[in-house]
Amino acid sequence: MRTHIAKSLQTRCQAIRNAVTAYNKAALELNPPKPTLDWSHVSHYTFLKDFVILRNMDRDICEKPWAKAVIREMIKQDQKVKRAQEEIIRCNVEVRRLHTSICDEETFFSERLPQIKESNGLIFGAVKEFVLRRRRVNAHLRARISQIYSMNGFTGVPGPGVKKGSMVTDPPGDPAQSED
């Protein structure tokens, strides 16, 4: 991963190259001049301690608590936990949206299939076949959704919601039982 990042920096990061050039120009103008940076070395730096210029300051930031490897690792772990918590919330929302979509689709099929059968018998067979395939897939998805709802760590609202602007108030029963 570090190699990939370093290669990306070397090939794509003109802003860092410009910053190194500007630093080198300013470093040479100081009295006494400060050491300059070589782009080939900077592109391989992975830790703050590698940047010698950070040590040539009035305050050595390498001594700050957040610059220590153990604390940096703890900060990374904390960020990972926070992102995981956000992902759980996002998954809870998406599972409910999927459940709602399946229920809305079943309601649509239940309403439209009889209408198509009465009005246009020519396409009814193809539509019915499509609906049967969708119902099988939806039955499989409902089984997975049910497993998610029954998980110990599930923190979302079990059951389908109501789509914004939808007229549906009661979600239909299990469509796998009625395959018309």
C-alpha cells in the first residue's frame, strides 16, 4: 500500500512537488540557509519523523503526543471504529429501504397483473414470467433481510417502511406463497 501511495505521489502530485520547490527556494534564502529537500526522498516519506525540516523549527513537532506511533495507531483505530458505526447506521437504512422496495414492488405486481390479464392477454404470459422471477428473488432477499433483523447486533428498525409519496399503508404478506 505504501508503495502504491508513493508511486501515486510521484506521478500525480504536482502540488507537493511545487511545495518542495517553494520550500527549497525559501530555505536557501534564510540566514543561515536551511537544508533543502530532494523530491525523490520526500516521495518515500511515510512518517513525520522522516521530515527533517520539522525538526529545524522552534518547536519540534515530532515530540507532540500525536506524532508518536502508538498514539497515531490509536487514532487510526478510533477512526475505524467511528467509520464502522457510521456504516452500521447506513446498512440499517439500506436494509429497510430494500425491504420497503420489495413490499412496494409486490403491491404493484398484485395490482397490475390482473389488469394486464384482462386488458392485454398477449403480453400477460411474459409479464407473469417476469413477476414470478422477481418474486423468487424477492423471497430470497426477504429471507436474508429476516436474518439481518434477527441478528443480536441489529440496531435498526425491523420491518418495511413507507416510501415517501407512497399511498401504501399496510405492506403485503409474503408473496412467495401467492404466485399468480
